[in-house]
Amino acid sequence: MKKTQEISDTILLKQYEEGNEKALEQLIEKHKDTVYTAIFMFVKDGYVAEGIFQDAFMAMVDKIKAGKFDHTQEFVVAVMTIAKDLCNEQAARVKQAVSITDSEGFELFDAMKFAENNLQGHLQEIEVKRNERKMINQLPAEQKEVIVMRHYAELSFNEIAELTNTTEETVMARMRYALLNLRKLMDAQAYTS
């Protein structure tokens, strides 16, 4: 049960525009997990994701201060739009992320973060997540985008539609095809195992 009523983004934006800096902090706090998760799923690098996260919110602050924020758009969707553009710019600059992996693509430092008694369970979890990422990365770009925004960033179909400049029906169709394709990939993996 919540102790206090959550203040709407519209009210927080209005308060920030009237000079209340704390309102901006509340907006960022409210949406940071959603935005960061979506960015991370696109760039797959915590350091890069943090930079893009900060740049996205700074660009949003600049937009608000310049009086260019479209109040008909949801705040989180507007930030996600900026973040998506920054992710695309990053992808254009860097073709492949650098990480320390073994010959099978296993990220070595993931396993070293945990105590030895948790290592086996953690290794299994890493394997599941790695397989999940591989399968998602095999999807067509539009389907991958919807999966990431819906399941990792936890955006609604309506928010995704607004962010991708499509209809909610298109987003739901892409999600349906993505899930069907993931099922085929899982079945194929189970068959080869």
C-alpha cells in the first residue's frame, strides 16, 4: 500500500516549468528505471547506457526550458524518443560493443560478481539471459524494438505506438509476430539440444 498519492507527470512538469527543481527530480526518479532499462537493452553496455540516459534527460530539460516540449505527449514517451535517437546515433558510431568474452561469447565478469556458493545458480541464470538476448537479437528490428519496450522498459502498447509513430494495432501485431518468432526459436533450440 502506498503511503502517498503519486503526483502526475503533468503536474510535475508544470511545477518544474514554474521553477520547482524538485519536480524535475521527481520526474526523473519516477521514470529512471524504465528509461535506463530500455536504453541498456538497446546498447548492452552499462557505461554507455548511463551516458545516454543522462544525455536524454538533459536534452529533455533543454527542450522544456526552451518551451519546446509538446504537452500533448507523455513525458516518458518524449524522453524515450530522445533516448531512442541517441541509441541509434551510438549504434551508428560503434558497430560492435567490446566486452571480455570467451570463445563461446560468455561474459567472463558476470560470473566473477558473485560468491562461489551462488556461482552455479548464477551461471544458469546468465545462460538463460544470454539465450534470451540471442533469440531477441534474431528478431526483425521492429519486433525486437516492441519486445524491448514492452517487456524490459514496461511501456504500454499506446506509449510504444506513440514512440514508434505507429498505431496501437501495429504495435500489437508486431508483438504477436515477435512472440510467435520467439516460440519458433525456442522450439528450434529445444530440438537441437
